[in-house]
Amino acid sequence: MRISVFLVLSVCFFCFKVFSQVPKKMSLSDALKLAKVQSLDQKIAYNISQSAYWIYQSYKAGFLPKLSLSGNLPDYYRSINPITLPDGQNQFIGQNVSNASLYLNLTQNIPATGGTLSIGSSLLRIDNFGNFRNTNYTAVPITLNYNQQNLFYNDFKWQRKIQPLKLKEEQRGYLENMENISITTVNYYFTMLMANIQLSLDQQNLKNIDTLVKITKARFEIGTVQLNDVLQSEVSLLKAKRSLYNSTLGLSSATQNLIRYLDLAKGDSLELILPDTLSFFDISKDLALAKAKQNRKFVIEFQRRRLEAEQNEHRTRAESSPVINLRLNIGFTQTGNDLGKSYNDLLRNQALTASIYVPILDWGVNRSNKRRAEANIQLENNNIAQQELLIEQEIDYQIGRWNTQKAQMKIAVETKELSLKRYGIAKQKYALGTLSFTDFNNAQLDKDRAMTDYISMLQNYWSLYFLIRRLTLYDFEKQKNIVILQSTVN
């Protein structure tokens, strides 16, 4: 009974192991979907996008009222301190004091002026211990404060222009990162596909060469070929074995790279499907450039950089000119030896402070700062103009490549078919003894090269397809803008 149970368990384990090693079929579309959902690059892109979103939410919250409560409960100290008496003499007096305070403030930034308005209320209590025990309260039921650092520079105004651009820039940057993920996935996918095909070619070549070596040796024994042909065929056999070892290692490495990038289980076995269903469509360079200027991140980035350069120039001018700081306080206050008296017969509490700073002699520092800020604006404009030109050139070049891709793919397909036919004929002729081994070997090399060139052309097609999508954030096949899919951001 125990033996039968052991056998059943053994068979089940063997079946499970075999089943788990069955290759999982995967198309390029499947790989792209997985990469945009669970790859590490997708997670990084999503985190960057979320960080930008919350920075913008924090900026918006900065213009909402803020309520805060602060204070000391209590601040106690007992020490001997120097005290100035009414007659002007200084004496060391022992102090045994406890302070308690409570402040309630409602603050609001004012975008129109660049200042901060606050409404507050406070209560302070002082307890003197020792020989002269007493308690005093100071209450400020309500006070209105306004503070402005520089009347001639409003940072809030510039932030209201710049911060929305930063958010929009990162949103478009997320779309571009998604297309970059597609390009990276295509590269990993075709690297594994190429390694798989190379392994198949090397396995078939080894099998064919092994058969031909046996034929060559048999023909040598009857004197129809020379020893040189036998040696050459054996060298080719050794090279085929070495190629098979290398391609086996290459496939293992390429498979693990794709699995890691797609965040699959390490033990997964993949069987890739050749993505040879292609759609060719012409793309207008003018349309591609128009879509890039409409959709790409760089358009918003350039606007932001220009504004930041102008902001820096305005700030420098304001700091290099007369600076006026304003502080205004209006409210009521009272004091008393009990809490009730501190809120009766309130007295007005008001203050106005206007400070001014006027640079008179600075040996040209302020003027140099102004000129530097103006030069930075010109430098930024020139850098942006140069980058715009480079972007236009790249789009023009890649669209030109795309529009010639159809002809190149047709040549690759025809070359592959002709090379396969030539190899088949060469194999037959060599078996019949009407073709030298050198010519047969050349036919085999041409066949392998044509096959790998065909796979390379397929990779170029898909890489270029997604590169153009990234350069324009536009799907020319479906004729619509690329948007964020909900499944890629959760």
C-alpha cells in the first residue's frame, strides 16, 4: 500500500514538473502589455508622475487658508538673572517663573500682491513664584496681520504660471516613458527571438554538417574526394558544435533578461511568436512635426524654462533695486491678574512697519547681476532654439526611415527565400558530388545571414514604429493621440 502511494505521488510530481516546464507562448503584444503594467521601468515612471502630481497638489494647497495652534504649556525656569532696575542699576535677582502661551492663527497667501494675511488670537499667562507670588494674563482676542517681503516682486504670480506647466510636462513625460518601455521591450523581445532562431539554425546546421561529413568520408574511401575535403568538413563540424554551444548560452541569457524585465517568475519558459504581421502606412513629415509640437513634453518644457529665466531676471532686478518690506498689524489687547479681566475693556493694538533698503555703492555688483540675468534669458532662448532644431531633424530623419521600411522589408523577405532555395540546391548538389564543400559552406552562411537579417529588419520595423510614436505621441495607424490607459497607472 505504501509503495503504491509512493508511486502515485512520484508520478504526480513528475507530471507537475513536466507541465511547469512547458513553454509559455508569448506574442510581442503580450510582452508590451506586461511591460506597461508590471515592469520596473513602468513603476519608476508611475512614481515620477505621482510625485509631480502631489507636488502640484501641495502647491495648490498653499493658496488655501491654514489654521494652526501653537504654544508653550508651560515654560518654567528658576535662575538668577541680571535685572535693570528703574533707577538704571543692574542687580542679580532670583527668578522663579512659569510662562504659558497659546496662539491660534488662520493664514492665507494673497496671490494678487504676493503677501500673507493672517488672523490670530493669543493668550499668555505668567506665574511668579517665591516672595512676590502673582499671576498675570495678556490676551489678544483678535489681531489682523499682513506681511509682504518685497513690494516689487511677487513670487506667487510666477508660481501660478510655472507650476501647472510642470504638472502638464510630467504627464506628457509619462506618456513618452511608456513608449520608451515599448522600445525597450521590443529590443529584449527580439534579442531573445534572434537567439532562439540562431540556436535553431545552429542545431540544423550541426545535423546537416554531421550527415555531410559522413558522406564525405564515404566518398573519400572510394576515392571520389580528396583528404582536404574530409578535413574541411570536419573543421566545419567542430565550428558548428562551437556555434551551438555559444547560441545555447546566448539564448539562456536573452531569456533571463526578458523575464526579468517583464517581472515574470525566474523559472518561466517562454516561446516567442514571430511578429511578422506588419502594416505599412506613409507618414507625412509635416503632420509628424505638427503632432510632436502639439503633444510632446518638450513644448511644455520650453515654455517653463523661458518663464523660469524671466522669473529669475525679475527677481534679480527687484533685489538689485530699492527693496520695501511691509508689515501691518491691527487688533485688540488687554492684560489683567485673572483671565476675565484680560478680556474686558480691550485696548487697540496696532503696528505698522515699512522697511526700506536702497543700494547706493556696490561697485557694480547689482548691475552685473542684472546683466547676467538678461544674458541667461538669451542663452536659454538660444539653447531652446537649438534643441527645437535637433528635434525637427530627428523627426525628419526617422520619418524618412519609416517611409523606406516597406521596400527594405520586401528585399529582406526575397533575400531569405532565395537563400533558402540556394541552400537546398547546394545541399543536393554536394550530396551528388557536383559541388565543392567550400561552395556548400558559402551557401549555408548566406542562408543563415539572410535569416538573421530578416529578423533584424523585423526588429527595426517595430523599434521604429514605437520610436515614431514616442517622437509624436500620436498613433498614425489608428490616427489618434496616445493617452494614458487606466490599466497602466494602477
